[in-house]
Amino acid sequence: MDASSGSSSPATLATEPPTRDRARLSSRPERPCDTCRKRKLKCAKAPGHERCVLCIFHDRDCTYEDAPQLRRKRGSGVGQPSPETVDSSTASGKRRKAITEDATPSLLDQALGLHRTTHFKYIGSSSPQQEKLVDIIHQVGPSQDCLTGTKFRRVAHHVTFLSKPDHDAPLSNDTDRDLEAIESLVSPHGRGLVDLYFGTVHPSYPILHKGVFMEKYKRSYTEFSPPLLAAVYLLAMDWWEFDRELSSQAKPDTGALSQWATKALMDVMHRPKLSSAQAALLLLQRAGCDSWILTSQVVALGEELGLHLDCSDWNIPDWEKGLRRRLSWALFMQDKWGSLIHGRPSHISSSCWQLPDITLNDFPESAADDENREGSSEVEKGRLLFIHLTRLTMIMTEAKECLYGPHDTRVQAIVRSAGLQGLLELVKPLVVQLKDWMHSLPPELRMSDIKTRKLCSNGYLHLSYLVTEIIIHRHIISNLDSAPSPLIALCRDAARARLERAVAFVDALKPEHLQAFWWFAAPKSLAYIRTYGGLLWATSATEDEAEFYRKKLADFRWGLKVRAKGVGFVTAALKEMEESLSEIDMSRGVAVPESTGG
């Protein structure tokens, strides 16, 4: 029996006793029985049976004696408690109980990572649960229930998960309290914020499944993981003014909501689900909220969920396969770009993460799902952006591991033996890959591709490309000490061109770019450009060259300042620059250090 869906097994239905009064019941109107009416659930009956599935489950008669309840006007928040609710915690508990007894078929019934009542942990090859021993243990099928104890679920050959009921996890009873607190902070604007999220963030950062999310949200907000619900609300609030109805209302307290989200996320880490990874990734996307420590935790969480494995042949729903692939790549990119901008070793070994190329088939939405609302983003453009960002991430990762990784002694050995020419030969394949990547961009991803009254997130894709170029040229500039003068001049001209391109990029940003979604790496990427310019200034050979870089960096900073008002990622970038470079006095004369080693 699948308790998560409230359905009964064929054997149970076959032994269904005859109904006491078939004539009376056959003439009754089609309406929910008293039990389903009280629980506000769909009254579903199996073919050939008079009692509904829920009454069969509890072995009680279906009665139709209670008068229909008067409908109360709902607020805009879906599933909110009515004003007459006296004890919200008790009401919340009843709603949560109703979820496990809901007989309505759900997309989540066959899920592995988003099962409604159970969480699953991947069993690694060297773990105590030895594979051959698992073979002789009763296997839980993909549609069977896991609430009776700790069992195993095999989804493919040599891919097994340990399953546990959610109610066994620490602090699971706090879920209702957290959800009530989160919803009360945004009520009655919950639905408006959800619509904002899917219109602005989701198209270019598609780590949720919109169909699954909306199925649950239409029933009740109490079906969600608290941190995921809070994270969606928080990110959507950045576009509060873009909604005509919301913009005229008082904005909820983002500080209080953020505290609840963070607390709730720590609580659910003990029962890993895809929703926990989604919540962590969304919280990391908020401007100024990037955290290398949280990145480390979410990578570990992803490996608990098996996101480092190729799920193509797993016995799970197709929609979950696509979701897992998108989440796997989102985690991979979070780790790799976080490793770059924080200057930390990556937690992910590319050889251990089986990431097949992501394709358009891995996305549940298409251009037909574009929202017509003013200020929304384009779904098709967002899908392409995500795909091309994964490819750019692989090039950046290769460049970082080659030039800044733990084995960069190999690079230094090449420089000592073959000089600058040897280094240029080493990075040439990376430069070629970057050029090919840029040439492969479809017209929709060009900075100039802006639609009327639509936001455009292409900016952070091009910013990431600029930073990838810069990490290569920064390393070259740091190794020019003993090179011949003509070669040095050639390298410095190329490095200068990259800085000029970055300054021009900022100057070309339009409101449609600035007000769109920018991912977590954007603020530190802008600061990265600033430090790169500082390196070029510090290694200038003449005062004229130094003055050129002083002016370019001043132009760069000014371009950001005039665009910072109301733009979170730019404000965070300026703060980052002030904290890291405020003590450098660029008004002094040319600095010609004895060594410019990186």
C-alpha cells in the first residue's frame, strides 16, 4: 500500500465488504463524503466500490450526513488558515496529516528525491551496506511504501538508496511551525510571489520543476519544505515592484524571512531531499549571500542524493531525471565558480561526477510557457543560457585547474624550461575553446537581443565569459619577468584589450539586463575584473601606461556606481571592491616591483 498517496492495494480493494445500503448510496449526489469534506480532500473511489479510498484505508463507512460547509473567502495566499482558526499549530498538524492520506494521484508518488513522506540516501560502493548483501534483502519497489522501517530502494544495477520515513528525522515536528511562520510573514502575497519567481528567476535558473511545484502549491503551502518555500519567496521579493498589485502593498520583512529560511534549511539537512538542495542553491543566489561554507554543505547533500551519478537508466519518473540533471549541473557550477571567486579548492572531482551533457529535452518548459506579464523573462532564452553556461563552466574549470590548481608546479616547470612561449603554448587550447564557445552562441544569447517589456539575463553569461578570459591573461601577466620585450608587449596588449572589453561591457548594460536575474558569481566576478585591472596598473612599465589603467579602473567603478541603485548584485560588487582594495592608493607613481609573481 502506498500511504503517501492514500491508495489501497488490489488485495485490500478485492476484500472490500458490501455496502450496507447500496440503493440509498447509488442515488446520492456526487459529492465528497463527510470524512473527505472535513479534510478538504478529493473523494476518490476505486471502480466497483462504494466506499472512497480514504474510508477503505481507515476501515470506516462513507457517510453523507453533514451539511455542506459555507465557503469562506480565501486570501491570495493558497491554502492559508481561515480567520476563525484558533490554534494554528493544531490546524497545521491536521493539514500535514491530511497530506499523507490524500488519495489524489500526484507527480511525487513515484519520486525518489521528492517523495512526499520518505527521504533516500545513496549507498556508496564502499559503504557498510555491501552490494551483494543488499541483493538478498527485500527490495522496495519504486511504488511501494517505505514508512514501516528502514529499507532499500534499487533504481538501477548497482545503484541503491537507503530509505527512511521523514518523521524519523530530527526536528521533523518543527516543519509545521516553520511553514506557518514563513507564510505569515508574506501573507496574503504568497501566490503573487510564486508567480514573480517563475516569471523572473526560473526561466534562466531552472532548478525547480514548475509543474511539481504548482501542483503542490495549489493544494496547500503546507506541502513544501520550509526552506524551499522561503527561498522562492525571498528571491521573488527582488522584483516586488514589477508586480502591479504587490508594488502598491507593504513589502514583507526580508530579514525575518531570511532568518527562518536559514534555520529551516539546517533542520532539513538531516532528511535530504532534492528540495533541500534547491533551497540551498536559491538562497546562495541572493545578492551578497554567497557562502563557500554553505556551498560545501550543499555539495555533500547532493552526493547524499546521488546527484553525482548519471540517472539516465534509473527506475524513476522521466520528469525527475530531467530535474536531477539540471540540479547536478547547478551544483557543479556552484562549486566550480565558487572555487574560483573564493580562491578555494573545489569539492567536486570531475572524474567522480558523471554529468552527461544537458539538452533541451531535460527542461519541462518551452517557449510555449512564456508568461505574458510585463517584466518576465523568456523561457527559451533561459534554457539556452543554462546549457551554454554549463559548457563555459567546463572550460573555466579546465583553465583554473591547469593554471591555479594544486599541480601548478607543472606550469612553473614549463615556464622555467620553455619560458613565456611555453606558457602560451599551454594555454592556447583554452583560448581556442573560448573562441569556439563564443562563436557557438545563438542570436538569442547576444547582449543585444532584448524583447519589448522583457527582462534579459544574458548579462551574467557574458560576464562569466569575460572572467574566464581574464583568469588566463592574469596568469600570463604574472609570468612576464624574463620574457623578450616584443613578446611581453604582445601579451600586455592582449591583456589590456580584455580590460577594455570588461569596461565596455558594464557601459553597455541596459535596464533590461540590470533588472534581470544575475547568479551568485556576478558580484565577485565584477570585483575580479577590478583586481585584474589593479594588477595591470601595478606592473605598468611607464607612467603613461599606469595612468591609462588608473583612468580605466575609475571609469569601471563609475559605471558600476551609476547603475547600483536598486540593483543588488552591483551594490554587492562595489562593497566587495571597497573591502578588498580600499587600501590601495592608485594616485601614487608607477609601481615597478622586483617580482610580479602571481
